[in-house]
Amino acid sequence: MSATGSSNTVRRPSRSGLAVLFGALVSLLATLLLGAPGAAARTEPTTSGATARTAAPATTPTAGPAAAPAAALTEVTGFGTNPSNLQMYLYVPDSVTANPAVVVAVHYCTGSGPAMYSGTEYASLADRYGFIVVYPSVIRASKCFDVSSPQALRRGGGSDPVGIKSMVDWVTRTYSADTSRIFATGISSGAMMTNVLLGDYPDVFAAGAAFSGVPFGCFATTDGSEWNSACSGGTVIHTPQEWGNLVRTAYPGYSGPRPRMQVWHGTEDDVLRYPNFGEEIKQWTNVLGVSQTPAATDSPQSGWTRTRYGSTGDRAPVEAISLQGVGHNLYAYGMAARVLTFFGLDSSGPGPQPQPGACKVTVTTNAWSTGLTGSVTITNTGTARIEGWKLAFTLPSGQTITNGWGATYAPASGAVTATNATYNGTIAPNASVSIGYQANHGGNSGTPTAFTLNGTACTVS
């Protein structure tokens, strides 16, 4: 791809054709590290030296940095704080929507931003749905992302996560992107970085999808090494609370909503062993405050086992897909579309919001001397799909909500309304959503006795 003067002549790579699995890794270090995915590739390379140029994008950007050309992979330079000298590649479709969503697609070891563009379908899906794709690219010799250093494992600590956050900020400023619809996905090293980004910046990312990764903090080292053999071998085992604490320590004091997580893993992964899959589930169910017992289990494709935690719908707090007999090179065409379904980006937006014909609420509390946690499960027992919900109830006298998950709660006492989060607003018929809250009490630790969902009274059990 090249551009000179004002002509902006762009050669756009083809998206057709299947690719072969990446074979031998490019160096001994890379052989010890993480492999490339077995994905399809476009046949024509892009020019990596093109910087962002002023061109009229399909949506008018805000005043500030020059926008990138539409429908062309473009390198953006000078995008902000970038302590590890990452490169930023950007894809903006011709059909970019106003206030678009943003997907950060993070490459594997030995890969690059352009390789991730060529080997996945996110750009073609962006053409269909109008979101923007950011492709971070590592320049260090291993071409692996830093998911190990103390700097990388805390918010604003430095290294690669800070540079990626700057890329997101640049896109948000330039295209007036929707800050409630920022997502991350990655393969192998990129999957590990997806875990790190969601831990470091829970206020930035709405959800993530990690293909063949490890939990946040699993790869931590203090000697400057990029590799953690215990983690890669699947021998780093923690309790859910311990894994959750690692995430919470990355941003001390943060009490806002946490991003949802989708994880994928092959049972025969010989690079990042399969036990890491279970440890990721333990971590993110704890972080999101949902049960480790699946709310739903199915097999969307032969050899796949999908479990959902916290609710049964497409946007459950945690979704995990296990691929029987599959190795580390897990990613294949068609999977990105499933990622978009989990993100909620595979449509132009929610339709009309029908009132539920019937609903059921199950509520329990777990109390101690001056506090309690309340767990609420909302089930749509009607025949219409719910798109957006408000659950109204009255707290017993003396109770005040101090923290909540799965919804926003207002006011903190008395007659409370819980409003759906961005990820769980849809409840299909016979599907459920689980939410919860923490509250102080003055002696009465009872549960609310009546609930209405979008104005309709629910049965309570």
C-alpha cells in the first residue's frame, strides 16, 4: 500500500483464500514461545510505513488528530504515550458508523499487526458492521507482547498495555468512538495480552475474547524474562479468589463494572497447556462475581463444549469454549463471528424493547454482622425476547447498597431500580441473568420480597 501527495492511492489486500498453519517459528526463542495461528491470510502485503493521513472518513471525526484513510490498513504514528515503541495499525471501513465501536485485535508471538489483519476476518466484519479495528504490533525481537513484567501488570505501569491504551484513546478522540463499546481480542500472546488489558483497564474495555491464553498474572516474572515455564506448563494453580485478587490488584480501589470474558482453548495445546483454560474460568467468574457452575452447557459445533457462567444468553459474563483434540493453533475462520456475537457487535443495534409477559426472580442473601451480599437471578418466563430491562424492588429497612455487579443500582436504599449492564440487556425466553449487590444493614438482613421487571410483577422464589 502506498500513498503520495494527495492521491492516496491504496492497494487493498484480498481477503479470499484459506491459509495454512504457520510452520516453523522464525527463531529458537520463538520456538520456545508462542506459535502463530492456523488462520487464513491475504496474499498481498500492505506497506508498513504509511502513516496516518488526512482523508475524509465515512464519519466526521472530532477536531484533533488527522483521521486515517477509509478501507485501508494504515499505520498511525504519534498516537500518544508509547513506552515500548509499539506500532499502531488501523482499519476504518468505508461504512464506519457514527460513534463506532472499537475492536483491538492483538497478534501472536512472531506475528505483527499486518499479519493479524491478513489472518483474521475482523476487517471484513468491520466492513459489514461498521466498527473500527486497531492492530497493535510489537517490534521487540520475539514479537511477543509483554504480559510478564511488573510494569505490564498494573494500570498505567508502563510497557505494552500503556501503548495500546493510547491507541484506543487516539481512535476515541479522532472518530468519536463509543467508549462503552471498546473490546479486545487476541491469539496466543495476544490472548494473554487480552487478559492483561481487561485487568489493567476495566473502565476502558467492555469485553474480551482470548484464544489459547492464560489468566491475568499467570505469566508474571521479576527477572526480565518473557517466559514463565510453570504457567505455560499449566502448573500455576490458584483458588478463584486468589486469581481474582491478582486482577483487582492491577487497579486498586476500582469498584466499577468489570468487562466480560470469552475464552477458547484446545485440549491438546502443548504450548500453553490446557489447565490454563480452567484457571481463566476460575479467575473471571470470581472477578465478575458469578458462580463457577455453568448456567448453560452446549456444543455449538462437533468437538466443542461451550459453557456459560452468570447467565445463559449470548452475552453471558463469562463464556468458555473447549475444543476437543485441538492444539495451540486454535484460531480458524468463523470464530471471529462468534466473538462479535459475544461482544454484541453483529447487529446494527437493539430493536424495540418488548415488555416481558412473565418473569421469575430468585433472591438469596448471605449476611454477616453489619453487611450482606444479595444474589438475584432474573428469568424471562415469557415468550418475547427482552431487550433492555429495569428490575425494581424495595430493600428492607436499614439496608444500603455499597457495591453491585451485573447492573447499576439507584438509589442505594429504599425503592431501588437495577438497570441492565451493556452485556446482559438481552434475555431470551426461558433464559436467565444473574446480578448481585453488597449492602450494609442495621440488623435486618432479609431479602426484598417483591420485584417488577420493566413494570411487570415477577414471581419470587
